[in-house]
Amino acid sequence: MSIKIAVMTMKGGQAKTTLAINLASRIAKARREVLLIDSDIQANVTTTFKRDHHCNLANVILGRVSNFEFIELERHLSFFPSGGEAMVEASSYLSQTRFKDALFKNLLSSINHKIVIIDTAPSWSDVSRNILMYVDYVIVPVVTDYLGFSGCDQIMSYIDEFKESKLGQCKAEVLGIAITRSQPRTNLSQTITEGLRERWSNLLFKRVIEESVSIQEAPAFQQNIFDYRKGRTRGAEMYDQLCREIMRRIIQRQKDSL
Ligand SMILES: Nc1ncnc2c1ncn2[C@@H]1O[C@H](COP(=O)(O)OP(=O)(O)OP(=O)(O)O)[C@@H](O)[C@H]1O
Ligand SMILES: [Mg+2]
């Protein structure tokens, strides 16, 4: 059985894609079979790795392909592209279908990678709701500025409201909140970090990802942070610690649920 994780927040630019790519790569380096799914019309994972395929999420939702074919990015890491603009049509199809609650989940039910990680769009739509009905966990990334905090607050409320509304069967739990871009020397960043700690003490991951040139550069070289400059960067060190913390928390949650 797969463990499915969405990296999600409605706010743009919170490093969803950066976290999804690096988490998937780090888990693959631990020799677990990982599938990275892009569900964003912007198709930023495709842009990063310059790899695309007709067999993509949009075409699966629209019934244009029946068998899954994945792109192998590296050993143990497969990738399933979004289809870019075709996600607009796929999204409206998901909104119209009578069986929308189960559709996405059913379509992806034959995926059996150990871990599935979904990069999401900066929006709240039927695609987001379908993803929430498919995944086990959500990781919320946040940049330590005022709008980042407010975006975090928003998505946490939306997830809670969606679960309470019982509009669809949603068992997704927030696994944690990850600070993905912090400037620890500024007062604003410190204040927002403190606010996040006070508000979500149990959920906030301890390892904070600071602003880093290597994290920004790696996608320009079609690389994850662990391969970029052979992983000898501060960015790789910080992401390694965050990913380990995330993996430990997944194991703990799995144990707790037994
Ligand atoms: N710690 C960091 N230090 C410096 N730059 C970073 C860091 N994390 C992410 N970035 C850069 O910030 C930008 C936004 O990151 P990313 O694309 O991952 O965000 P996103 O939440 O996926 O955005 P969108 O909402 O558009 O999908 C990218 O240029 C990325 O390289
Ligand atoms: Mg993105």
C-alpha cells in the first residue's frame, strides 16, 4: 500500500514545488520507490526536469489514456506530469462529474509506489478537494512573511472545513508545516516563525529552511538539491534534515494509527 502525501497551500510561491521535488528525491535516495505527481497547470516539475509525456494526470482524468506510464527521473524516482493547460479541462471535468468524490481516487488506485508525493497548484479547486480525498497526509509549506503566515492559516482552515463538511470522504491529516524560506536575521522572519510556533507547535517541523542561493539555483540545472554541486551545499544540508524529520514523522503517524 502507498503512503500518499500532498504538498499543499493556496498561496503562491511558498516553495511547494521545491519541497515536493526535494522530498521525493531524498526518499528515493533512501531506496524507497517514489512517484512524484505534478497536479499544477503551471507544470513546474516538468519545467524543472524538462521531461514531459502524453500520459499525464490531465489525460488520465479526461479518460484519454488508460494505462499508466511514468517518466523515470532517477533510480527509485518516477514522475507523472500534469499535462499543463489540459489541467483546466480536467479540473472542470472533475467539477461536473457526478462521481467526482471518488473519481480521482479511483483513477489513481492502481498506483502502488511505496510513496506518492503530489505537487499542487496555488489554488483551492475541485482538483485540490479530489487530492485531499486521495492522500493520507498534507504538508503545508510556508515562507516567513506576513502573507505566508496568512496563507498557512487559510489552508489549515479550508482543510478543516472541508473535512467537517463531509462533502467527500477525506481522511487526509496535516502531517506538518514546513518553513521553506526564512531569513532568520530579519525581525519579520523571527516574529512570523515565533507566531507559527505558538499557533501550531505540534505541527511545525523543527528544521527551518533558510533563504539559500543553492536552492534557487538547482532547478536551473535540472537538479534536485542533493545532486546539485554533489550535495555539498547548505541547501542540501537543510533539506536533508527536514526530509529526515518528515520521514520520522510519517513513521510515527503510521505507528500511531495501528
Ligand atoms: N529556501 C529558498 N531559498 C531561495 N529560493 C528559494 C527557496 N525555496 C524556494 N525558492 C525559490 O522560490 C521560488 C518559488 O518556489 P516554488 O516554485 O517551489 O514555489 P511554489 O509554492 O511551488 O510556487 P507556485 O505557487 O507558483 O507553484 C522558486 O524560484 C524557488 O527556486
Ligand atoms: Mg509550484
